[in-house]
Amino acid sequence: MKNFALIGAAGYIAPRHMKAIKDTGNDLVAALDPNDSVGIIDSHFPEAHFFTEFERFDRHIDKRCRAGGARIDYMSICSPNYLHDSHMRFVLRSGADAICEKPLVLNPWNIDGLVEMEQDTGQRINTILQLRVHPSIIVLRDKVRAEATRGRKHEVDLAYITSRGRWYLQSWKGDTRKSGGIATNIGVHFFDMLHFLFGALQDNRVHLNEPTKAAGYLEYEHARCRWFLSLDVNDVPEAPREAGQRTYRSITIDGEEIEFSGGFTDLHTRSYEEILAGRGFGVEENRVAIETVSAIREMRPAGPDTMTHPFVGKAA
């Protein structure tokens, strides 16, 4: 049994990490969040120590580190995006390995500093790239690799609409300096998936970039991809929206819909199993996706062209 600590216990994604820690037979012994609305801990680890002040959490971790057998083996990071870099550094300095939620960092140059920290401390950073362990995505990647010798590029359309209320733009997620913007906050794992499936990135264009929606074109070694992301329920296609559906996810490859909506509930547990077995995804495996979203954030949207996603006109 490994000892875990968790930073960001009140966040949306934290319960999935708590469940993964429990499902893999390990123990959460300490958690931190400035917000004390963390009753969810009782469903998983009611004996965990909880702190609302980083300084007291730091002291607790340090005391455990000096106590030998009670030391922390892993710390899971579920804090706001802009704090990930600092929190990973704290974890490594504390003699633990990190498990960090997406996005690993906001800017690609931060990756180089984390590589140096790993070398200096001898500890490791693992990241949650959950789509890489989705069974349907793995099968699809193997199929793409088997067909790669044919030399043609797949035509891909990606649309992800996950409606959010007015609270979103008032939270840290609505602040580009803290979240990285919509492409980073809700799109980075899809962009990582595209790189995972189709190889090296060759072209990156942006056609739309607003606080609640973005769209563009990405060309990879084995695919051309039009993409659209939105937080606006009005962008959900009419039929599913009228049926009460507030989330819409669609990926087509060469005109064929790829079904992978199922199997998401246990992807964090699967990710933890891989990390604990020494097969986690490290810092460098995040580089292409972080470079992609960082570039999207800074680009001025171009006018529509033949590779503009069809939802862009509807979202105008």
C-alpha cells in the first residue's frame, strides 16, 4: 500500500483521483484545498488529514518525510491549471512522485524546467492522459499505424461541446491567465489524443477563438483535422439539444463516426494502475499537446477556409 497526498481536494476532478487511489488499494493520508467544502473525502478516506493552508500542509508532509515509513509516495495534483507547475515542483522537492491532471503546464518552456527538477530530485512526474488508455482509442491507433504505409492522410472532424453555466467565466477557468483558455482547459486531452493517433504535428491554424468557443485546423503526419470546442449549449445540434442533451461529442474519421463515449468512468483508475506499474505517461509525452494549445492561445484567428469546421458558421 502506497501513501498518497492530494492537492486540490475540492475541485471537480478530485473525486476521480480519490476513487482511483482507493480502487488501486492505496491510502490517501493528507489533502489540501483552500476551500473546505470537501465532504466527498468521507466517501473514500475519512481518516485523511485535511488542510486549508499550504504552510500547514507543507509542515505535515515534511514531518512524514522525516518519519521514514510514513513518508508520502505519491501526490496527486488537482489544483487550478496555473498552479500545476509550482505544485509539481513542491512534490518533487518533498521526495514524492507527482500525478498531475491535465494540462500539465500552460506553457511549453515550463516542461524544460520540470525535466531538470526530475533529474535533480530523482523523482518522477506522471500525468493523466486518460484517452491514451481508452480501449477504443488504442484499437484505433493500432489501425492507423497499420495503414500508415499507404501514405494517405485521414480526414478527421472533432466537435466537443460541454455546456457550462454563467459561473464558468466568473471562476478561474474563465481567466485565460489561469486556465489557458478554452482550448487548453477542455481541449488539451483531445489534442493529445490526435497526436497519439496520428503522429507529428505539421500545421496549426485557428479560425475562431472566443472565451466560450474555439475552432481551427490541425494537420498531423497521418491526418487532417478540423476541430470545434464550445461551452455554449446552443452549439449542441438541434436534435440532441431538443432531447435535453447538453453535451455533444463527435469524432469522425473519413466520414465514419468513432464511438468512444462509453468507458470513461474508470479511465483515471486505469491511469493509476499504469502509473503504479511504472508505465505512466511522463513530462515529455505532454510536449506536443502543450505546444499546440499554447500556440492556439496566441494566434490571431484567420478567416474561414476550406478546412474550417462546419460548426463555426452556426456558432457565429
